[in-house]
Amino acid sequence: MSQDLIAIFMFTSMMMLLFTGQRVFAAIGFVAAISAFFLWGAGGSDIPFSAGIKLMNWYPLVTLPMFVFMGYVMSESRIADDLYRMFHVWMGPVNGGLAIGTIALMVLISAMNGLSVAGMAIGATIALPELLRRNYDKVMVTGVIQAGSSLGILIPPSVVLVLYAMIARQPVGQLWLAGVIPGLIMAGLFIVYIWARCRINPSLGPALSAKERNVPLPEKLRLLRAGLLPLTIFVAMMVPFVLGWTSLVESSAIGALTAFLAAVIKGRMTWAVFDTSLRQTLAISCMFMWIILAALAFGAVFDGLGAVKSIEGLFIGEWGLSPWMILVLMQLSFLVMGMFLDDTAMLVIVAPLYVPLVAVLGYDLVWYGVLYTITCQIAYITPPFGYNLFLMRAMAPPEITIFDIYKSVTPFVLIMILTLLIVGVFPETALWLPDMVYSK
């Protein structure tokens, strides 16, 4: 059997296992280990072993549990509740103000956690009931929460970008900084859309009544102080890193410790909160480490088969596609896979093929990491099987139907595509900040 046919057989075997409901890391790792054994005999067992050693030697991976723990402490201790209450009081007089505040909430939650699931959980349990109770349009606010929660995989400390960094062998710090400006551009476009739509049709997002807006100034200032606490934690964590005073791992430890101390000072660090945060951190961290281990093993076998060279020869040699056309085809394949798989599964399946090809085409791998992540965001909320669509269906009240959920995402998908085009045409939007920081 030729090497090309072996590579195709590996890929189809892995996809079949995934569709049976097997865990992502188990399907990918099993195919990699079995293929290595049958291709190279007993010596093939060194491939998974060397992948494990490489994983254990990757020091920046220590940041993963730190940031996940920070996010769960902030969420479980209800510090995020204070944040939404602040937006409620300060943005309520504006038409659509609470929806705009929800996007701002999602940006800050993203800066605390790095996972879209956390933003979705907080948005669906805290923001959605409040917005519906104040007669906001259910279709619009459903889209707001789904789109806003997806920012968690783009704005640092994005866990998805950590995974991409490991597979693409790129600095995590540069990837995180590269996601800042595109993430803020996308959030800003969300806010402009909400403001414009509610200005044209105020019934979609009515302002708070005069009675609700009549909050004494001291109370407003107290809520402002409490709501800005998460931002203070993020600044305390990121500023020393950006200025070069601490390493990335040290900054992640500062963030985790600061969040823990904030919960203690506010009297919310109970044993239940601490126990839940630790358990969730362990579960998420182990899951990602197993996935990275499987991806490294699978990529090593693919590389040994020369599959990357075959794909390169097909696209460039036989089909004669331009680099931009190849890039567009890769992003379209992510969108299609995103209808069936989550972001980590998509990355570990195609990264062994796409990342080397992107480097051969002459593109910056940090820039491409941002493009990949934005494409994942689009896939997250694209019908029929977008990941966030089903999370929203599970968390939304009965009056929000699956048709409402599908309908709600259309304008936000268009905004995400616009952001993708902006970053694609103007790479400086992603590369300026990391270049500025790392050139010092």
C-alpha cells in the first residue's frame, strides 16, 4: 500500500471512531499508536513515548491549569455577578444597553477564563433571564450570548491558542497578544451592531425605566468598584508580562493567586467553591493534555509518511492553486468540520497537514493561528451542529426554540466573517502588538 493510501486510511479510521462517540484523544491516539506499530514495528512505540516526553518538557503548558483555575474561582465565587450588576446600572439608560453590557461582560469573562463554555454558562444563567425579564427581543439576546461567549477562545488567555501553540511550535505569549486586537475589533463590531439595531428599533432593547435607573451615586460607585475587580486582576496579571518583568508562567501564577485572594477578601472562598474550582481545573487540564499528546503522536506518524508533501504537491503542483486560494480552502474546511466537531478536535485532526503547509506558503504561523481561531468561532455558532448552538439549547428557557437559536446567530456570523476578512487582508491587526512587545 502506498504512503498516500495509508495516510487516507488513517484519516478515515480516525473520523469513523470520532463519529462513534469516542473521546477525541482516544480516537486520535489509538489510530496513531496502531499505525506506528504496523508501519515500523516495535520501534513505532517510540513515537507516542517521545510525544509524551515532548509534552512534559513544554514549560509554558503550566499556564493552562493556572488560567483555568483563575476562571473557575471568579465564576464559582460569583464575582462575575457583580460585574453584570455594574453593567446593569451603568448601561441601563441606553437602548440595548444591557445587551451591550453583556458583550462587555463576555470580553472580561474571556480575559479571566479562556474558554467559551464559561462565558456561555454565565451569560445563559445571569444575563439571559435579566434581558428577557426586561422585554429584550429573545432572538437578538440569544445571538448576543452565543457570539459573545465565543470570544473566550480568541481573547487571552485563550486555551485554544495554547493548544495551537503546542502543535504549531509557536510562542504562546505571541499568540495571545496576537488575539487581543482582533478580539476587541470583533467585540466592538458586535456592540456597534447592537447599538444601531436598537436605535432603529428601540423595542428590541428597551432602556430601563426611570425607577430602575434611579440608583444613588454612592451605590453606583460601589458597584463600579466591585465590577472592575476582574479587570484589576487581569491587569495585575498581564502588565508585568507585557513589560517583561515576569515570564508567562509567572504571570499565570499571579493571576490565579490574585483571583483566589480576591475571593477570600470578599468572603466568598468557601470550601465548596475551592473544591469545585480544583476539580474542574483538573478535569479541563487533563483533557487538553491528553488531546495534545494524541495530536503530537498523530502528527509524527503523518510527518513520517510524507503526507504533508503529498498535500503540498496536490494543491500547488497538480491543481496550481495560489497561496490565497489554498488558505481559503483550508478555512472553508474548518467551517464544515465545525458543524460536527469542536475546536480541539478540528485542530488536532488537520494541524499535522495544515500548519506545515501554511509555513511552506510563506505565511506567518502566529497570524494563521488567529485566523484559525476566528474560523473556529464562526464554526461554533454555525447551524446545524455548531457547538454553542447546543449549549444554548441546553441552558435556554423553554420559550426560546431551536429555530430562535439558529435564527439569532446570522448577523453575528456575518460580523465574524467581516473580522476574519479584516485580519486576513491586514495581518498587522494581529501581528502589531506581539511585534511591538517582543521587539523590546
